[in-house]
Amino acid sequence: MAEDRNITNNTPATAEEDIIVVKDLKKYFPTATNFFGKALGYVKAVDGVSFTIKRGTTMGLVGESGCGKSTTGRTLLRLQDKTSGEVLFNGVDIFSLSKEELRKLRPRIQIVFQDPFSSLSPRLPIGEIIGEAVREHGIVPPEEYDDYITRIMKACGLQEYHKDRYPHEFSGGQRQRICIARALALNPEFIVCDEPVSALDVSIQAQIINLLRELQQEFGLTYLFISHDLSVVEHISDTVGVMYLGNMVEYAETDELFANPLHPYTKALFSAIPIPDPDAQMNRIILEGSIPSPANPPSGCKFHTRCSECMEMCKYCQPEYREIAPGHFAACHLYNTPEMNAKYEAEVAKAAKATKKEEPVEKAK
């Protein structure tokens, strides 16, 4: 009974409490199966990701296309099953819940998708799209239903007369407001924003970002904000995580990360941010090559094939994701302790010796 009360209790906790705790989350997709249905290989979309999000804050999640950002967001909401790891929401493991318990939890964890048009039913009017789940979960009594939907719509910049209109009658920015209203109507505590502004014009992006910030202050929301746009992430986020090929390579508070990036991949990403000054000199870091396949990632550090600071141990040993400075985590051999270097150098020597043994011996002429 105690666990069930934790699931359904809406009592706000202290601001410093971790509302989301992700521990070593993995999500693998099989690439092929044999006759008996056993997987022959995997795409490691999310490969051991860990982070925390404090109540009432926003965590930005950035990285190149295909690095596993969206898969991370969908998996931690249990929209798809995990391969391993833990996701704790208010201290409760989401993947340990029964179907009935998960159904009770659903209104409190919501998602706003990237494409507002494809995520809205073309056959339903806007009032029904926003209110369908409200009625299903009994968020408000039936007699208060219409007024409640109107209040939610107005909070998101929509008018009452929009209720009877259909998605195709709205612009892209208005459709995204409808998606935000649909999530907000369930009175959530945590919302995954999966690239919510990437399909919108720049001027509309600013309006949606400002709306999300206003709603966060008014309703005490917590966001995981997934995006390609580092300028947007810097503007809205309290903390930022950087992903590469399924792994978290760096995590810190926003100001700290942008002022002092540690990982070479983070430095390369930040060097590509345009500066609104024609006289400013940009020191671009050009990454060589393309992203390796997640179905066949490189050994050691997955970034070593594109890293200008690659060392021999990077090719054989995966770096440890650890706290380099207070609250600043990174996975890079550049910040190893002397003891760690000695350990990894021994592994490199062992691997090099094994490789030399496997090389074919040339026949004597």
C-alpha cells in the first residue's frame, strides 16, 4: 500500500528533491534474428546513461542525430521497454509498476513530440484532443470539464472558440501550443519535450520557449528538453547532458558547461554555435569522418575515431563516466588520475600483445 500511495500522491516535495533518477539505462534494438527468434546483433541506441533531474528544473539533452536522445526520453517514460537499468520517478521505479499502477502514474509524466501535426488526430476537434485524456482519467468532475479545458487553452495562448476547429486549420506554432495544452491538461509533474521547436520558424520558436518557461513557473513543472539547438538549450536549461552514440559524455549545470566544456566532443559542438557579431573570430573545431554505426561501435572510447586528442588508450579502453569537478561529470581519458592511467596502460599493453600474437607470421624467403 505504501508504494501505491507514493504513485498517486500529488503532494509537492522540496525543490531540491530529485524527481527523476536514471541509473545505467540501456535500450538495445535487435538488428536481425535467427530461425528461433534469438537476436544476432543489436543497435545500442542507449548504452548505459545516468543522470538526475531536480524538481522544478529543466535538463537539456543534446547531441547529433542518431545519438539516442529521443530513445532516452521515450524509454524513461516507459513508452518502450528498457534493456536494463533503472528509472526512478519520485523514488518509484517506473519499470516495476503493474499496468494498473502505471495507468495511475501516466497523467503525471507526459511528452510533447517533435512534429505537432502528426501527433494530433485529424478527425478530432481541438477541444476533444485536449480533453479526451482528462475525461478518461477523471482529472476534474464532469460539471467542471468545459471550464477546465478553456482555462488550460488560455494558459497556452489558445482561445475558447478554437475548441471546435481541427488541427489542419492551425499554423505550426498553434499546433505545438495544442500539444502542450494536451500534456498540461493532465496536471503533470514531469514533461519530456522531444525537440518541440525544431519544426518551427525561429520567431515562433522563441514564443514556444517563453511559453514553456512561463508554464514551468506557474505550474511547477519539470522538463527534459531534447534539442539540436544549443542556443535554445542554453536559454531554457538549468543543467545539460551531452550524448554521443548512446553514451552520456558530459553533464553539468548550464553555466558551468558552456563556460568550461571538458569533453572534446562538447568543445566541437560549442565551437559550431553561431556568434551574432560579424567581427568575432570563430575557432571552429572540425570533426573528421562520420558517426560510426551504433550497430558496430568502435572499441574503447566511441569518439576516438573523430577525436583530435585521441591517445592510444582511447582505442582500447572505455573511459569512466565520473565527476571531474563538483557537479561536472565527463567520460574522457584526458582527466584520468595517475592510478587510472597506470591501470589503462596495462590494459593497452595486454591488448597490443594479444594483437601481435594474432598477426600472421611471414614465411621466410
